[in-house]
Amino acid sequence: MDIRVLRYFLAVAQERTISRAATTLHLSQPTLSRQLSDLEAELGVRLFTRGSREITLTAAGRYLQERATTITRLVDKTAQNLQTTAPIIRGSLDIGAGESRGMQRLMALISRLQADYPGVTLHLHSGDAATVAAQLTAGTLDFGVIMGDSPLTHYHALQLPERDRWGILLPKTAPLAQQTTIRPQDLVGHPLIVSQQAATTDRFANWWRNVADQLTLSGTYNLIFNAQLLVEQGHCWALSFDHLVDVGPESRLTFRPLAPDLTEPITVIWSRQQTLSPVAQLFLHRLRANLGTPE
């Protein structure tokens, strides 16, 4: 597969018509149609279903769109990083992470790095530990930031000094908002929404084990901002990390930590198989210096 033709395919998948994609690509429609037909012939599958007004992707087309997006991103990133020549540092830094207070330290480091090297661009990718691990394996990330205890045999790792603390996000008008902490038995009778990652790993199984069969789990979330909107409606409360939602004077919500206390380590990981770009190496050098960790 030619990378140029993959870009043509992605343009058509986005525009949904040959004519609009041809205009975007500055190609004639017959040329673009022929390139797509040749690609389908090469792969031996139909990539598009051609309708009267627009075309849609087949199952094979959707798979190729996902893989082609990764491939072209890797090609662009590699080309950009290879153009870096010392002492000028430029290129992209891709970091995947969940929502965590530990990101404050990393963002402060990156802010200073970009001030020193304006040619450095940052791409943040939100996702849970499984998503971050998959993107590291695919080579589309330089670093991942994961919360919790996970097997790290396939990665280099640096643990941050901060820890994320679990608690309950609830309306300030709720009676439990008067308490300083929330115990498992306090949650009986109140619908709860939890993070998808925590639900998958049964993170709270030991914490609430004595009342587990009395609790109501009404859903899961990946991004706390969207869960926050549900909590504001008064339908449920959210199990969340601290410092992720504004609970200041103007907010209708508040946060109360769990008791017994429940916290998670925050770890920066990167692949053992992937060679770091000059930008990624510089970031890692500064992170080690910030943490007081030897090279």
C-alpha cells in the first residue's frame, strides 16, 4: 500500500464523496476514483458502499480507516522527528493519560520545555490504562501516564510522588456533604457511577465488600466532566479522583474522600522496544531531573 493512496482513502472517508475529496486533494475525480479502485483490487475487498449522494465505509473500510490513521500519523511523526538536528530541538511529543492531578507536574515541565524550544509541539491523548498501553504498543505515543498498580514488565517506568485520592463527587445539598469522609455504608441507597477502568478491575471490591450487595451501580464513565454533568442533575453520585472537578464556591458540587483512605500511584511509562525521539529524550531528561532520579 502506498502511503499517498492511504491519504487519498482517508480524505474520501472523511468527505464521503469523491468530488469533495478530489477538490480537497487537488485531483481530478477520474484519477481519484481509479486510485481507490486500484486500492480495493490490491487488497481484495470492498472499502466503500457507493450511494446516490454519498459513499459509506464497509466493515473492511472502517478497519482500514483506523489503521491508515495510525500509519499516516506515524509516518508524519517520524519524518518530523528525523528532521531535528542538534542543537535545534523540534518535533512532536505524544502523551497518553487518564485524568489525574499528576498531570500538573508534567504540564509544567512541558510548558517550560516549549518555552525553551518553540519548535516542540504537544499532542495529548486521553484514555484509560488499557487504551494508553495499546497506543504505546502501536507506537503512536511517546509516553503514557497510568494510575493504579499495573504490570509494567513491558515498559520503562517512573513513579511520580503524587498520588490520586478516591472520593465521592456529590451535590453540596446532599446530607452526606456535611461529613468530612464517606464510608462504604454511607453509600447504601444512593445510585453510583464509577470510572470504566475501576469497574473493570473491581477496584472497590475490598473497600465496600461488607455492603457490596446493597449498593446500586447505575453506570460508568471515561471522562469525569461528563459524569459531573450527571451528578449535577441529582440522579447519582460519582466515585472520582480528587482535584479533577471544580468544587469551589460557585460550584453546586463538592468532594468527600473515602474512609478508609483509598489512593492510587501515578506512573509515567514508555516502551522498551521503541527508540525515543530527541524531543522525547529531552522530556525524559528533564522529568528525571525534576524527580531527582538518576539517568
